[in-house]
Amino acid sequence: MRQNLVLTVIVLGTLMAAVDTTIVLLALPTITLYFKTDLYTSIWVLLSYLLVQAVISTQAGRIGDIIGRSRIYNIGFALFTVASALCGLSNNVYLLIAFRVIQALGGSLISANGTALIADLFPPSNRGRAYGLTALGWNIGALVGIVLGGILTTLLGWQYIFFINVPIGIFAVAVGLREIRDINPTKSKLDITGSIILGLILMLVSYGLIDIAGEGLDLSNILYVAVGLGLLPLFVLNEMKVERPIVNLKLLKIRLLSYSLYALLFQGIGGLSLTFLLIMYLQGVKGLSPLYASLILIPGYVVASILSPIVGKRTEKTKPGLLASIGLTGTLISLILYFIFLTPYSSPYLVSAISIITGIGSSLFWPSNNTAIMFSAPREYYGAVSGLARTFSSIGTVLSYVISITVASVSVPRYVAFEIFLGTDALDSKTMVVFTQGLHYAFLVSSVFILVSMLLSILTAVVKIKS
């Protein structure tokens, strides 16, 4: 009974994180117009959340190792809930971005410790089912976020995309404080220097790429990207020297763990912006409303929600890397189909049909990859590994969005691309052909990253997992 209640709270945390990501994406045009700002500013309502999660997640897991995962998890849920309310009450875009940073901090405490709590409380033979349910929470959350993003923004206002988190958060905190208990807290230290360097790398690269998408190549944005990438050796050097680095190079010597983490990273870069690109196609090229566009994508999320728990149970009886690689094959097939068949004149229902294949792929990849990661993690590093997985996933998400925006914007005038990304305008017949071609380039680039992730997942299939 207690395990089920704890699992319910963890699934709710996953669901809230997914809701908040997709809801903000759909509400971005309304937020931009409401505050009378531009995309250069409003895009950080999305990116600030992702950047904070990428930088903080590993440290959040480590704090859970030191203080106790239950305490940190519950604090994270409370912080996320309060910040959600403050986001909805924001009266200017800068306050909204600031509260999103706080919300992301709470979300990091939730996500970095949730997976580790499952590893603490469930024996290896039952973890696959638990990870399958958390994947179900993610898919349902993404589905709810897509639908409610259109409904709430249209009927009640963008503020309610944040207010929706409050009652869920109050329930989860109440149950979590009563039911979740710590198991085997361990001593650890934080890597503050590494966090700062990683934050600078992601911020500079993201800002530079977004500026390229908006203004075209120039010396300043090239310099931002170059300086960001130039800090990578410094980050690696720091990770080699500190006692408890963000990226523990010793843990990456565990082959199954490193393969699974890198598969997660490249899957994120290749696949997590797919919904974003399709929404832009449906709104900008097909001229659909945000709500109608979101409904077109529902079948894929429904299929993923149904299959994830089933796949999660299956991972207990087979090699998780094999299932993960099969799932990535589904994602790759989806990208190839979009590349071949998606034109300005395609039926929107083509997107619905292909999204089902994407949903099958997601339901195979996520629970299988999570199982492979945590089965290969030493018990004393559960929190750190859980946070590291979230860091890799968040880095992949950030890069996925900024790379997709940049690649898809190359083919059309910058102001037109941003109008489409904001959903504030539809293209004329000539330009929409060119914009669709830009999307094809983005699909092609994403396919390369998915192929790399597939190779890594196949490698995990030949490595034995611990029982």
C-alpha cells in the first residue's frame, strides 16, 4: 500500500513536469502578445526552465544523497507548486521568467530524486513496472499539457496553465510528507564550479543559436557559440579534479550506464523537438488553430500512454537495451516518413497516423532506458545517477529546441520563421513550400542523432545487467 502511494506521488511529479513543458510551448504566442514583448524575450520562458534543469538536476540528486531523498523530493514539490502559482500571478515577462527559474529548481529536485526513490523502494524485479508507470505519467502529462494548453489558454487565459499545477502539488506534498521515508542517505559534495561552467556553456550556445535563427550569422552570435564550446575542455578538466563532479567520469566507465546515458542524450537532441516542429507546421503551414493542431497529435500520446506500463513490465524479462533500440527505430521511421511525405498539401491526419508510430517508439524507449540506467548504477550513487540522467535529458532537450529552430529557419526570412514559431501568422503558398523544406532539414538532422542513440542502445543490449 505504501509503495503504491509513493509511486503515485512520483508519477504525479513526472506528470506535472511533462504538463508544464508542453503547456508552455502552446501558450508561448499568447504570452508574447499579452506582455507585448518579442520572441527574443518570451522564448526564455521555455528555455530558462530547461537550462536550469540541465544544470541543477545532478546537484539536486546529490543533495538528496546527502540530506535525504524524501526531504528533498517533498521540498521540490512544494517549491514547484508555489512557483507555479507565482508564475500565474506574474505581471510582466521578466517576473514570469524569474519564477520559471524557481519552478525549474523545484522540478529538478522532483525529477532528480524520483527515479532514485523507485530504485530505493522497489526490488530489481519490480522496477520495470514502476518505471513503466512513470513513463505513463510523462506521456499522459504531455497529452494533458497539449490539450489543456489549447483549452485553458483560449478559454481562461495563459495564467491557468500554471495554476493547474497547484491543486495537484498540494495533494502530492501532503501524501509525500506522510508516506515517503529516506533509505540509506550517503555523504556527498556539490560541484558548484562545474555547475557554473555547464550553465555558461548551455546559456552561451543556446543564446548564440537562437540569435542565429533570428538575425542570421554574424560575428557576435558566432562568438557566443564559440566561447560556449570553448569552455568544454575547462568543464571536463574540472570534472576530473573535483571529488563529486556533475559528470562522474568513473561512473561513465560502467559500460551499460554510459551507453544508456549517451543514448538518452542523443535521443533528446534528435526527438524531443519533434512535437514543437509539428505544431509549427500545423499552425503555420496548414493554418490550424492551436487547439486543433494539438488534437491532431493526441493519437501518438494515447498509444504511448497505453503501452508504457506494458513495456515497463517486459523490461524485467529481457534486455532493456534491445527494447530501447527498437523504440528508437520507431522514432527514426517517423522522422523518415515526415521527411518523405510531409508537404504543404498533406492532410493533417497524416501527422496523426505517423504520430502513432512515434508513440510506440517512445513507449519502448523510455522505460527500457530508465531501467538500464538504474540497474547499472551503484546503490550509493542512485541519487547522483538519477540526477545525471535528468541532466543528460535536459541538455538534449535544450539542444533539440535550439538546433531545430536554427535549422528550420535557414530556408526562410528570419521574421517569417519567428512568426511561424510564435503561431501568429500563416504563410503564403510560395513561402510555405520553402518553410516545409526547412522542416525537412530539421527532420534530417534529427535522424542523425537518433541513429547515434540507436547504436548506443544496441551496445547496451550486449552488456549484462545486474540482478
